[in-house]
Amino acid sequence: MDDRVAQHAVLPFTENETPQQTGQHSMTLVDTRTPDPKRFIPGATGDWEIVIGMEVHAQVTSHSKLFSGASTSFGAEPNANVSLVDAAMPGMLPVINEECVRQAVRTGLGLKAEINKRSVFDRKNYFYPDLPQGYQISQYKQPIVGEGKVTISVGPDRSGGFEDVEIGIERLHLEQDAGKSMHDQHPTMSYVDLNRSGVALMEIVSKPDMRSADEAKAYLTKLRTILRYLGTCDGNMDEGSMRADVNVSVRQPGGAFGTRCEIKNVNSIRFVGQAIEYEARRQIAILEDGGKIDQETRLFDPGKGETRSMRSKEEAHDYRYFPDPDLLPLEFDQSFIDEMAQHLPELPDEKKARLMGELGLSAYDASVLVSEKALADYFEQVAAGRDGKAAANWVINDLMAVLNRTGKTIEETPVSPAQLGAIIDLIREGVISGKIAKDLFEIVISEGGDPRQLVETRGLKQVTDTGAIEKAVDEIIAANPDKVAQAKAKPTLAGWFVGQVMKATGGKAAPATVNELVKAKLGVE
Ligand code: ADP
Ligand code: MG
């Protein structure tokens, strides 16, 4: 343990906190948004506005668990990654994993949040077969990270515009994951896999600042991008590394907040959108019918595209939170925070601003390129020492199309940054035309190889030799006297000759030269 991260002895309960005190830590709800008609949902009795707040569980990237040395590797045999602490054997004591603390602080910094130098671990008590301790260690009243923000870009609207919206972060706290009950292994028994038991999670709680399913999806996407840039969570939702509890309510635009329903454990961004759309319509139908919304926990069924009730507020758990007497409050000093701030990587918003400022990219192109760190890294290698806009066009229009077509990720790209860079250089040097460059790009994808060499061996060099081009122009003019007459009467038809010459030269003639020669020979402007 770093001596700047100290744990100090305290009594398990402070005078204001008795074990009997169980009320939920309620946040004061503040409305930061101006109602925007673009986001309203028309209803039978008038417009409605959706209000969304999310609690995202993000698995901390760390080799070992939050309070034990057991491995966190995904896909291990059931119960292969379980220490005595994770199995809650009597007398075992938790020891905080400092790397998880660092990761939470890094994440807080990436979310532009307040870092709390003192935080407290509590016991959240409940019984469940996948929770051998009988309680989850979590942070309740004093989380490690306080208020922060995430900026999302929403759009395009009808005129193609994008709008930046700031989503408030309420807090981020560290907690343990539970194990997993397996009901599909035996006809009459359920099994328990404790591999996840004790794995460190960051729970990132947003303010109720989102106003549409699109905003919620953009928020989750952006949050995942930030976590991946930081390297604090891999964001793989299909492996359960990131999942969202989605709180949804509806209200009359700008009115008081409505009663919310919480949709638990949604594990894909698409499902988050579907769950919100369904849930908002369900609530609106009830309210328009004169009914009222019960505050409840619901589940999203992806097969049916519906949410259904899991438990009502009356059945809500009473967790009997109290400070964990086995763990001292977590304390660190400013230098511990500063050190991490100094080594924080460039984050997507800053990278976007830099690409726009330094390379003159449009906001849209820059957003696309920074959306994934690996893509941004790839782009920066291609753009180094070259025209940024040309590089952006190739990466966004050509490379990304190939990745979509082949179902490959940027990490599996069939064209390396060096290969794409060489193709761009060959165009700039006038060695190949833009059209041939597209062919060369396809050759590199299917066969690989050095683009410069391929240009030689495949004879793809642009013909700039005026004599050779002139010969081709003469031949086509001689063979098509009727078209010549037409073109003289209507000069735009000269384009047909240009096309024929390009065809005759296998696309290798320099287009500008062809154009000039055709016009001169036809005597048109
Ligand atoms: P709990 O821990 O009981 O679920 P919190 O008060 O911490 O409750 O809130 C959890 C989430 O619910 C937060 O993301 C918050 O923004 C969101 N939320 C709170 N009230 C509403 C509401 N009326 N509509 C939508 N979301 C809400
Ligand atoms: Mg909740």
C-alpha cells in the first residue's frame, strides 16, 4: 500500500449513523434543462417530456478483485477465481486493492468530477445465494467521487446539426460485484459461480438530465468511450463489464418530476433505447387514462421489447447500511490525485478539439474519429505529416466502409496506417489518380503488400505522357464523328469523350490532361 493512501481507525458507527438508520440517500433533484419541443412526445392530452437518470455499473480494469488477490479474468471455469475472502470464509478480512482505488480516481478525473479524499465503505445487507458474505461492500454516504459531467453530442437534426448537451454526474462509488446463480445446469438444482464475487465495480450515477432515448444512448456510448480511453473499464457490455439501471419518468414539459420506474441491468445500448421508448409509452398511457405510476423496479425483456414489473417500492429491500467495521475509511492526499491527473491520457473531447483546430477537420469528422480510441490512434498515424482532411476522408469513407462490410474491428484492420498513408502519398505525388487509388486500396485489402511496389508491378501509374493521351483522344474522336458533331453543338457532351479516354487508358490517364486535350480537339470550351 502506498503510504499516501492511509486507512484510519474509526468506530463502525458515527453518532449520526446508527445501524438502524436505513433511509435511502436521496439526492435533491434539480432540473438543469430548458424544455425543448424537439424532444416532446405528443399525447392525447398534450405533450409529454421523458426524464432519464442512469446508474451504470462498470467493472474496474484490474488483475485482481477489490478486496482479494483472486483473478478477474473473464471466461474462467466456474469457481476457478475464488479466494477465501470471496467465498466469505469465517475470519477472512478484506484488504483494499490500491489499483482499484487509482482506477476510480482516474475515472473521476476523466468525468471532470470532484475527488473525495476521504470515503467510507459500508455494508449493504441482504440475503441471496450468490452473496456468501450476506452483504455487499459498497460506498453509501461518502463515495470516492462526487459531482462531475459528461458532454454528449445529440443529432443529426433535420438540418444535419449536432447539439452538445451536458449530463451531470451525481457520484461514483466503488463496490463489490456478487456471484452468479446458474439455473440451467441441472434439472432440479441451481448452481452458484463465485468468479465475479468481489470483483470491483464503479457505480456511476447520473443526474436526471436526459430527455430522450437518443440522449440516454449517447450518454452511455460517451461514458463507455471515456472509460476505454482511460483504460479503467473495458466497456464490453456483452461480457457484463458494463450494465445500466435506467430510471425513467414522464411529466408535462417543464413540470414537476414524475414518479420513476427503474429498469434493472440493461446490457446493451440498443436495449437501453428500446426499454426507454417502451417504458415512456407505458407510463404515458397510464397517466392519460387517469392512473398513477407506481415507483417500481422493472426488467427489460429484449425478446418482447417490453419492460415488466419485478418488485414494487413496498417490496424494496431494507439494506441496513452501516460502515464496514473491517475496513477503515479510505484516505489519500492531493499528491496522490495530482499524480494521476498528470498521467491522464488525452480524452475524446480534447482530442476532438485538437483535430478540429490543428487539422481543420469538421466537428462531425472529428467526432467520428475520436469515438473509439483505437480509431483515433489509427487516424493520427495516417495523418502524421499528411493532409488531415484527406486522411480523414479515407479513414471515414473508405476504411470504415470496409470494416463495416467485413465485420472487422479497427484492431483487425486489413490495411495498416502505413499502407493507407502510402496510398495518400502516391495521389499527392501525382503517381496515381484518385480513381486508381480506390482500386489500389481494394488490392491492398485483398492481397496486402506495399502500395508503392504494387503500383510498379501492376502498372497502375498515372499516364501523364501527353503524347499517349493525345493518341487515345484522336482515336476516339475519329471513331465517333456523330458524337463529335453533337458535342460541338452542346459542349457538355465533351464529358462523354473524357469518359471514353479514361476507359481506353484503364483509368490511368491524368484526368486534368484528358479534359484539356478533349476540349482543345473538339474546339469547345
Ligand atoms: P436509488 O439509489 O434509490 O435508485 P437515487 O436517488 O440515487 O436512487 O437515484 C438513482 C437514479 O435515478 C439517478 O440516476 C437519478 O438521476 C435518477 N432519478 C431520480 N429521480 C428521477 C426521476 N423522477 N425520473 C428519472 N430519473 C430519476
Ligand atoms: Mg437505483
